[in-house]
Amino acid sequence: MEEKIFSKYSLLNDFDVSRETCLDFEKFILMILEKNEEINIISKKSSESEIIRERHIIDSAQVIDFIDLNSNTTCDLGAGGGMPGIVMAIILKNQKKKMKINLYEKSYHKSIFLREVSRKLNLDTEVIQEDIFSSRKIETGTIMARAFKPLPIVLDLVYKNFSRYRNLILFMGKNGKKILSDTLKDWDFDYKEKKSLTSKDSFILNIRNIKKKLN
């Protein structure tokens, strides 16, 4: 049974993802499906195990090699249903890494869900139920954002509200290349691109040293 589950995560074979991690992923998927009957954790159209596994879990897990493991915390902006924050916390727990994932989520109901998942899976997280835009002087290692806000808005948020950070991970969709090109007219930053494992039209951005250009 475990071997069958492990094989479903074959796209992550190049990463340090254990059988225990995959079993936790499966538990997380069941929790999403159960809670989705009550509140909209994910789109009803994608609320099937196979779709959640690839579109959300594997898609989130592929950024693990961008996480700054020398820091004590990582932030997930607009954590929603826990992608990528909960997924990262699951991987790091099973890798025995000491790092807290701070999950910023202003929705009361989603915050409760994130706390329930964290408790049941014994994850090192802190759910911060507030509007991230109202927070100031935040210090962290890696910052992650998936399906949160457009690139320029996220850059402005990090630039203004974070006093210290190492890098910013963003998930870019099929219009990502144009958005990146347009954004670089107003912003200056170092970045690396990584092709998505789950979509030929998508890619991951790993961003450092964000500066606003003087017009």
C-alpha cells in the first residue's frame, strides 16, 4: 500500500521526499476534501485526490530546494488552504529540519483549518490570522507566495513590510514571462527561474535583493 502511494509522487523523485512525507501528504489531502464540504478550501472543480496531489501538493513541494535552511522561519503569504506552507512544513518535519513555517492568513475559517492540520500532523507552524499588509518590520528567511497577489504587489509588500529576509519564492503562471518583463521596468532584483514540474506553461521564481527603480 505504501509503495503504491509513494509511486504517486514520482515527480518528486529528485527531491528528498520520504515515504513518511508522502503518507502525511495523503492525510493532508483527506483533510482538504473533508473540510471542502464545509468551506471553500480549494476550487470545487479540483476537489479530487488526483488533482489535489498534482496541482497543489506536488506543485508546492517542488520549491523545497529554494528554501533557506539556515534561517529559523519561513513565511507563507496568504496561506489559504496550506499550499505551499503546510506542504513545506510536512517535508521539513520528516527531514528533521528545525524551522517554523509562519502562515499568514486573514480568513478566520481557513486559519482554523490550518491549525487543525498542523496539530493533527504535528507540524512546526504558527498561524497568524491577520492581514499581512498591516504587519511591519517582519524578519524571516524565505518568503513564499502562491496564488496570492500579482508580482508587483508582492514585491512592494516585501520591500515595505519586511525588515529582513533571504529570498522570495513566487509561482508564475502562463502569462508569467510578460508579467516578469513588465515588472522589471519598475523593480530591480536578482532572480532564478525554475520550470514547473506540473505545468509546461508555469515556472517558479526565486528572487533576492529587491529594490525599487527610481523613475
